[in-house]
Amino acid sequence: MNTSNKQADNTCKRRQRLHEIMIALIQKQEDFELMDVGASGYESSFRNKKDGDPAKWIERNQRILNKYQALVHTAIALEALLDAEEGK
């Protein structure tokens, strides 16, 4: 197998392992929230929401996005640790 095929295979294996780690982390979440898709359009969401406060949607979506980013960073760190263990 040539070098580029090995690299592609390693990348594929790494992505698969990251995917599996992410799934496991998500399953451990007690309350996994999704971002509010209605908050993407200011006008339509404002009319459809009772509270109608765009700052609240933005704050909530930022909190959820930060949680997603933390999950991704954790998965990457765990995958790196697993990779280091395999390298021993």
C-alpha cells in the first residue's frame, strides 16, 4: 500500500473513531438540546414566538453551540489519547 493510501485509510479510521466517540458522548447527555431553527429569521420568528425576544434565542443558541463545541473538543482529546495509547 502506498503512502497516500495509508494516510487516507488512517484519516478514515480516525473520522470513524471520532464519530463513535461523539455518539457515545451525546448518548451520555441527559438533556441534549437542538438549536432553535425558527430563530434564524428575525421577522418570522419574532411573529411566531410568544416572548418574541431575539436576545433570548441568540443566548440560548450560543449556549447550545458552546455545548456542541465542548463535545467536539472532548471527542478530539479522547481520540488523541486513544491514538497515543495505540502508539505505545
